[in-house]
Amino acid sequence: MYYYKTLEDILTTKLPQEKFTKFELFYTNFLNNSLVYENKYTPISLVEPSYSGLVKIVLPKEVKIRKYFDTIEGKASLLHTICHIEYSAVDLALDAALRFQDLPKEYYEDWLEVASDEIRHFAMCEKILNGLGYKYGDIEVHTNLFEAMKKSDTLLKRMGIVPRYLEANGLDQNPKIMKKLQSNPDKINNTILEALKIILDEEITHVSKGDKWFKYACALENRDPNESYLDLLEEFYPGSTTKKTQMNFEARKQAGFSCEELKRLSNSNSCS
């Protein structure tokens, strides 16, 4: 089994279960050191996400947001959103392990482990979603994460924008959702809450991996990580560095953010 060719096939596979089954075999071979690594491999240029045709894709502003978790529709909407984030995160991790080559083996170990975690997260949430009579693909989605993946075409950009910005934002949003679920306690919401607790804990580790490899990429280019990160945010999301943002400081510090950096990003004078 070849490393890059097989990984590219998994990345472009649409159906979740088929994708995940292929990955399980691939990952087993990776952990057993039984893969063949091609000397030269040029990954395809992705023009559409792997889930294209599987779900209805709309503009972000057209995605219906149901904020109330005391109805079946609200619960299903939340779970479908999480499933889509996790499915997208699987592809992001796979692409990171495919797109950027000639790096230390630890890099590939990290991102394939992340892909394995994201698959498990998807499966947890999909099971609850199925119990409500819904399946992945029943609700419209947007392609924001895929677009970020396409645009971040260097290691420094990918690590800075995807895990260190987009996934780190999830560390801030997850507790807010958990609080809403706690204010609407029932059996299903409690089950969702337990899944979110697992996801939050493991996403801290994912952001930490992104932090490590972002700083590695900065060192390769002899760039200051703090200034490079701010430059990236302004390049990809103009104005984002001047917005006042409520952040999960504790989770972000665990993931590698410094207090000085968090104070600048949140426009806060304290780091607690």
C-alpha cells in the first residue's frame, strides 16, 4: 500500500463510512510501518470538497441556524452542524498529511492521529443524529472550512489558519453551546453534552499540534510566530485582530497560546 496515493484516494472519497473504512486500513498499516512511501508525488489540486454531491451546499448566510435545543429540529440542526465540522476536519487532517511533504515523521503521526480522532467524533454525533431520525446530508451546509484549506497552501499558512485560528475558535464556542445544553436538560441534550466534553478535551490537543507545527514552520522561515500569526489573520480575515473576542483562555493556554498573545487577540488587559 502506497502512502500518498492511498491517502489521496481516502481524502477524495465522499461517503463517510467508505472513507472511514479505507482510513482504518491505511492507518493500521501506517502504525505498523508497512506503507511504501513514494519518492515524488504531486497531490491533486482540490476544486471541490469531498462531500460535494452528498450534502446540499449553500452560502454561509443561507444556512438555517436553530438556536433552541428544546426541539428535535434544534437538536438535529446542532448535531448536523457538528457532524459537518468533524467531517470537514477529517479532510483537513488528511490533506495536511498529504499536501506537505518531506517533514519529520512526527508531523504525519500527529495529523493522522487527528484524523482518527475526528472520525470518532463524527461517529459519536452521527449516532445521536440518527437516533433523532436524521442523517448526515439532511441539512444544508457551507464550505468555509474547505475554502480555508484551499487558500492555506503553505505549511505556515495551513497550521496558522486551520488549527490555530479556526479550530481554536471552536475552543471558545464549544463551552457556550454546552452552557445552552445545560440550561435545557433532557436525555438527548445530556448525551450531546457528553460528546461535546470529549470533543473539547481532544480539540485542545489538536490545536496544540497546530501550534507546534506553526512555530516549526515559522522557525524554518526565520519568522516571529506572534507577528506572523497576526499577519496571517489580517491576510485571511481582515479586521479580525481588532475585534473584541471572548476567549476560552484556559483551553487556549493549554494549546500553546501565551498570555501576552491572548491579551492582544482578545483586546483584554488580563489573562485569566
